[in-house]
Amino acid sequence: MNSRNRLIIILTTIAGIFLAGGGWLLSERQQEGGPLYSSSSGTPQVGGPFEMVRHDGVTVTDADYRGRNMLIFFGFTFCPDVCPTELSKIAEVMDILGDDAQKVVPIFVSVDPGRDTPEAMADYVSAFHDDMVGLTGSQEQVNSIAKAFKVYHKKVITDPDNPQDYGMDHSSVIYLMGPDGKFVAPILPNSIPDQMAALIKQYI
Ligand code: NI
């Protein structure tokens, strides 16, 4: 997608989270050492139960990740730029976290289940990090988890002669979820891995 569309999606995502959370996103950039974000005005309704197919073909639910923090990002394996960039950064964050990485599961959720089979997801996530989990599923499962996480996704056909070569516009916020499965903090695009790791360490 072009940068204008990407900006619109980012702003739409932030607006959605803002509306869901009642102002917490803009509420504070806290004193030194404090968290970048706080949920003092109520935890936003981001996330929730899901059932998806993992990259090894096994059906999993959100409950399978209780006890660890999910670092969750939505995209698709054919994504030309944003997804590979963000997933590379997540992989770097996992390495920066060191021993704390055991507390974190990086999860890449497909918004393109038509092409992202479990096998395709397995090939893709393994190229970024050994710990990375790929989740896909039926269109209904994908729609459901995307709705729960307030993730915008839309198929875009740029060449009508080759409709199979479509792209997907999608939100590119990374969510940090807690060991209880509840939303903790967003990690906004353009964060660098050191910042991301520092933010995560405040919560895990
Ligand atoms: Ni992408």
C-alpha cells in the first residue's frame, strides 16, 4: 500500500483504540521511567477469545497462551514491506529481551487466509524467529480475531487483469497482551526494537 493509505490505517487504528479505551492513549506520557501508555481510564476492549489454526496445523485458542505475554501482529505473508519490517523488528526484540523472552510469545496473525495456509505460515514465520507463531484459519476465524483486536483489513485488487495478485490493506499496530490474555499496551509503528524491548520490559 502507499504511504498515504498506511497513514490513514494507522490513524484509524489509533482512533479505534482511543474510542474503545476512553482516552487512555492520549492521557499520559508519563514521567521518566513510567510506562508510555497507561490504562488509568479503563482497559480498552482490545483482544478476547479466539480459535485459530497454528502454523503446524494444530487448532489453538487464546487459552493456550495464558501465562505468557502475547506480542501480536496482524498481516499477510505476501506483504511487500510493512509486515517483513515489523516482524524483523519483533525478532530483534526477542533477542534483546534475552532471558525475558521466555515470557513472550510473538504471534503473527494472517488477515489473508485464502493464501496463508498453515504451511505458508510455517515457512514464513520460521524465516524471522524460531519462537514466532503463525496463526491462520478460516475467513470467519480471521474476521473474528481481527474484529476482537480492532484490526482493519481489506483486500485490494490493483490489477483487474490479475485479481489473484491482490494486496491486503491492514492495521500495523503490535499489541502486547498480558499473561491473563488481557490487553496491556500497543506498540506503534516506527518504534525501534530497543524502544519496543524497553516498553515490554516495563510490563512483563
Ligand atoms: Ni503487511
